[in-house]
Amino acid sequence: MPISIDFPFILTMLVIITGLVAMADILVFSKRRTEAQKMPYAIEFARSFFPALLLVWIIRSFIIQPYRVPTGSLEPTVLPGDFIAVKQFSYGLRLPVLNQKLVSVSNPKRGDIALFHWPVDTKILFVKRVIGLPGDHIVYKNKTLTINGKEMTQEYVGKAVDIQQDGSIEVDQKTENLDGIKHNIFVKSDTTDPVDIDVVVPSDHYFMMGDNRDDSEDSRSWGFVPDRNLIGKAFGIWMSWDSLDHQIRWNRIGKAVR
């Protein structure tokens, strides 16, 4: 499962605390110290690290956020161990921690790889592909996706390997035409869908799915993602670690995510 450490909250608190301590020293404490008095360690730490922490906070909160993909739910597009970069401002500028939208920039588009707070537990982050937009009629049956009455056609590519923590299994790789956005998916030909999906996406909500269709916990099981849960759009891989072979996947660094 994804790690649920609330890093934005921790970083925000560090910025606030070091900022207040640095400001208090500049306005009050420094005027009371004599030249012979040494600056207390806590104040020295705050004044030294506040600018760097503030810069990291601004970049991570409003520009780019890194995220390590823990599972193979988006294979073959994204592999477990990929470190992806996410544009924080793609779906609007949001207030850190509270995730309250301050300025609207654009809305998710079908086919985007989006990072968001899991509706079941918002402390946990998920990354999936945007399949259904508000008002869309989504049907998923017999491993085939239909949107607003139009079937999203699939073309067989060949056999592929699904990387899992306890080993690997053989799956079918296909190219799906997601209403004009072509991307690869994994399906298991020897299994059946546990349930047929036939839903209409509510206003201000999105239907998310993994490209690894038979090994993805997504909107088919836990429902829609509200707009307020969105974080940003993934656009590239800046590092990739193969935990099975214990080595860096150099060929994936710099690869676009789409």
C-alpha cells in the first residue's frame, strides 16, 4: 500500500516554525544580544534553514511534486519503483495541506495520468489514468471500456510480463484507443471481471482506472474521485528503482508519462 506519511503537513509546519523563530530573532532577540553573546542553536538553525525550507515548500506545493509509484497498477505505462514528477498547477493552484483550490487553471482531460488523494483515506496518494469526466456514461464489461456509448477499441500487441512483488506473470498487452488517446494496457485473458461497471460520473468527479486492468484498485471498486482530491498531472519519470533486481532502471529516467 502507498505510504501515508503526511509530508506536506510536516513541511508546512517546519516552514511556519522556522519562519516565526527567524522573524522573532530579527525583530526582538537580535537587538537584545550583545556582540559577545552567541546566537542560540535553535535560532541559528531556524535562520539558516528557513530560506531553503521555504523554497522547497513553494516548489512542492505549487510547481512540481515528486511521487514514488509503489504498485504495478499502471503497468505498462508506469512501473513499480518509478519516481514520477507531477505538475502541481495543472488542475489549479491549491492551498497546501487543506488542498483548497485558490485559482482554477484547467480541468483533467481524458487520458491524463493524475495524482490524487484516495477518497477512502485522503492521507494516502494514488496515481491513475483519468477515464471518465463529469457527466460521462462509463461501461466496463468483458474487459472492454465504453464511454458515452462509444467502444474504446483495443489492438492486441502481444504477450508481456506483469511485474509483481512476489514475482512476475504473463499477461496480454493491448493498445487501447481512449477516445483518441492511444496507450498500452495489460489484461489477463484467463480471468473474468469480478463485476460489470455501468455508471454515470457525477458533477465535479472523475472516474479513474489503472492501465493494468486486472491488477488495479481503482474507481471500479471504491468509486469516483472528487475534484477537491486532485493534486496534479504526472508528466515524466526522473528516477526508477527495480526492487527485484536491486538496481536503477537507467532506460526509464527522463521518459515522458502519458
